[in-house]
Amino acid sequence: MNINDLLIEEKNKKLFMLGNEAAVRGVLESGISLAATYPGTPSSEIGDILSKIAKESNIYFEFSTNEKVAVEVAASAASTGLKTFTFMKHVGLNVASDSVMTTAYNGVEGGLVILVADDPSTFSSQNEQDTRHFARQSNIPLIEPSNPQEIKDMIKYAYELSTKYNTPIIIRTTTRVSHMRGIVTIDEYTKNTTSKGLFKHEPMKHVPVPEAARKMHKKLVEKIEEIREESNNSSINQIINNNGEIGVITSGGAYNYVADVIKENNIKANILKIGLSHPFPEDLTRKFLEENKEILVIEEVDPIMEYEVLAIAGKYYINTNIHGKKDNTLPLILEYTPDIVLDGIKKLFDNLTINKPIKNTPTEIQLPTRPATLCSGCPHRAAYYAATTAIKKLNPEKDTIYPTDIGCYTLGIAPPYEAANYLLAMGSSIGTSCGFSKSTDQEIISFIGDSTFFHGGIPPLINAVHSQANFTLVILDNRITAMTGGQTNPGIPIDGMGQEAPAISIEKILKALDIKFIETINPLNVLDMIDIFKKALDYEGVSVIISKYPCNLINKKAIKDKNKIFIEEDKCILCQKCLNELACPSMSLHDNKIEIDNSCTKCGVCIQVCPTDTIKRED
């Protein structure tokens, strides 16, 4: 879809949209004035689009330093009467949680929607936590759309709730819902005309000191009970009566599988489709339980609705058999598929005729797996090669710990580098290095990206210096937030709206922390980098190497301008060092010859690695 189509003002026009594109259209139709985020898949496309259309839409947009800051930017602006929007992936909510919790107490004036994209099956994440837990913990209403049309419409509904009850609202999507495509009928859109609000000074309303917080919490609990009535009568919570033999309770992306399986196999099952899932629609669920003797709860990831349903059945003494994750009718983890849903439904029927088998017939030929790998010419590969080579030369028997972080460079876990062996969260490479420094005599080399360093690496680095830790930190500065799609970060002289902005110097931050060993190097100069690693590893204290070279995805002109690399076949001794130690994906062994394919970025690291001067660059 053309990005400019999102700005079409014509009502009732149908557009083919990605779920994340529909989210953008939803906030535009809602009349937001400000949006802030830290990029994270599966929500990244929302920010990519907003950054391109913000000026034309008269919306302020920023890629914030991290998710906590993004929430604070959006929440404070919402307290001035503006409608604001912030969004992140599920683990980003952990970073933002402290401020989100209190935002629920403070409330908002203009309307605040927080979209959180969960990642069942961890396609691009370190865990598959369920945001619905957080909604209950924080007493924030939560809405679960199941397709692009619902994303757009439910975001608008969320702003209605937010302004009516002066509370933030969480929209929970999942990877499939964020990235599915569908026809979306758009409503009216008027370019935002409100850029400034007015903050009213009410300290006991906006400053949760204990005396005020107790009152705020009481009011928040009362507010949730009011919204529970809304949930019971909301149009986005509905019973779909199919004159069925059983009842299925479902929400979000799982509903799509339920609807497909029931339709394709002509299964007699009634559906309670829940869109506003917190506060849970108790009265509506009670009615559904009373009308169905067998209930199957189908949800991703945790059995949260199932517990709600069990509690309601117990509270009202409803003699209904309730199935789901807890009795192993359905799997407890990972995202669902039509196959999984069908298998679960079949367990509730004695004789269910399947009209259309869904399972795929396996082929005789098993396709090989394709492990994720760093791109050809990636500067991180050179950094890993230099680090592991330096270790081998200094002390081949040394048992090295490689704390790593969230980003492309997490792929350092793969052979032959195997330079990633401990990971917790954004910025944790430095914090965990502090712990290893105090608990072991092993060598420690930690890796963190430039965007991740700004996001969560500075506080633990302060801790490292103050606690006199001893490790080598490698800041992989590829001049972009690469893994999530190439968004800006504070080290880049461009902001989230494409305007010039001050670039924050990593070197100056390190010097301000009084770190004595700081070396900045282009990692493609791999032999020089090996020497720097040797010096860093000999240094007692915190040593920092800034590996600085642009990601190839943004450095295409430099690649084009370089001369081609070739192999002098008659000199090659087939030592395969370029394959086995550097592991460049552009090089392969074919017919007893090393070949370089067209994916080569001409970085030249292989030239330096080759022990026989066989690999050359054309003049």
C-alpha cells in the first residue's frame, strides 16, 4: 500500500492494509497530536510510517531513548489535554512499566492509548510474556483486536474510553495480527490542528505521594468497575450464536483460527468473541456459560481468560464443563494454528466429521534449516572475528564469558564465533558483566549496539565504573537501529521526523564517566582491531572499544564504490580460514574451489584474514 493512502480523507474508501498500517490510520482518525516509541518488532512498522507522515499530519513524533521515556513523553502530553499515542513490543512494556503503573493512578486528560505487540512463539523476542497480566496488575483496560479493520476501529474506541474515563487504554496485538493484511474501510480523517495543550496545576492529582496515591488507587478501582459495566454491554464483546453444541470463548488473533476452523468444518459451536478483555465482561460470560454445557477457552499465550471463566462459573455455581489450557485440551505455550484449534475442538465431540483436513502432507524431501546469520560484510562479523582471534592468541585456554545484548549482534551466538553466552534484556550485557566481574576470574568481553547503549546501557556502565569492575565492553556502533528496520537513535544527527538533530557522542559519554581506556576503530581494519583487543584485555578495569562502521543496509553507496574482490585460484591452498573462521556467507567451497558470489559487499576483511595473500581487490 502507498504510504500516502493513509492520509486519504475520503470516507468509506476500502484499502488493503497491514495491521500496523491500520493502527496508524486509527490514530490519525482519532485526532492524535503526539506519538512516541522505541522501535521493537512486531510493532516497528507503526513508527516507520508515523516518522514519514508526521509533518504532513501535523503530529509530533519521536523515536525515544527507550520505552519508559516514550510513555513519559506521551503521558505528560496527554495530561495537557492532547490525545497521544505510544507503542512498543511486549518486552518494551517491562522497561516502561514503572511509569505506566503510575500513569493509571494519575489518569489522563486528553486520551492516551498504549499499543503493545505481543510475540507468541517468540519469533523476534527473548520471551513470550502476555501483556494481559500487566493490564490486570495496573488496572488499565485492555482491548484485543483480531484483524486490521478491528485495529483501526478499536483504537478509535479506545480513545473514546480513554477520554470518557480519563484513563490510559492498552491495545494488545500479536505478531500475526500486526503483520496480517486485510481490507479496511476507512472513516473521515481531518488533519490534526491541535499541537499545544495546557497543564493544570493540581499536585494532589498528578503527584502520587502516599496520601494522594491511596486516594488515586481507590478512584482507579472504582473506575475499573464502571468500565466493567461498559465491557458487559460493549459492541466489541459479542456472542455469535451458531445453534451449537458447545461454546468457544476467544479473543484477538486466536479468534481468526476459531472462525476458520468452525466455518470450514461446519462445526456447531457458539462463540463468545471478546474484544474488551479487561475488565472482563462478567455478566456476558455468565450468560454464555449458562447457555452452553461445554466451554472451550481459546487464547494466546497464558490461560488468563480461562481463569476468569472458571472464577465466574464458581461464583455463580454454574455447572458447565470448562476446557482450555489447564486441562491440556490446548497447549499452554506458543502461538496457535488452525491445526491446534481443530485438535482442541475435536476433543469435545464424540464423533466430529472433518470436512476439510487442514494438516499439510509432509514431502519426502526434508528441507534444510536456514539459521539466521549476520549479513555479508556486516561490521559485527569483523568485530567478533577480532575478539575471538585475540583471545586465542593471548590465551587459547582462557574460558571467556561473552555477555551480549538485544540486536543483530545477538547472532554472535552462532559458530564459529560463539561469542554470545549470556543474555537477559536490553542493556543487560553491561550489568551482567559487572556481576561476572565480581564472581569469577574468567575473561569477560561484552557486546552492545549503539541504540541499545542509549536505551539501557548507560546506567549499568556508571555502575561498572563506580564498582571498579573489570571487563572489556565492545560498543557495536553501526550508526542505526538495525534489527528493527533502520530507525534513528540519539547517536544519529536526524530525529524521528527526519529533521536535523544533535547527535549524542558515545565517546564523550564514556569520557564523562572517567573511563581511561577508550578506543574507536573501523572494525573492517580487522588486524588493527585484533591488536586493540589484546591491549583492552590486558587492561585492568573497564576497557571500551567502539567498533564504528555503518550497517550495510544504509551504506549501499560505499559498497558500490569499492572495487571487486577476487581469488587467485592457483595460489589458494584451501585452508578454508575464510569459511571456517570468518564464516563470510558470500564465500563457499564448490568443486574444490573457494568462490565469492554476488552478495559480496567488498568489505575486504577476507583479504586480511587470508594467510597466503590469495584474496585480492581489483585495481
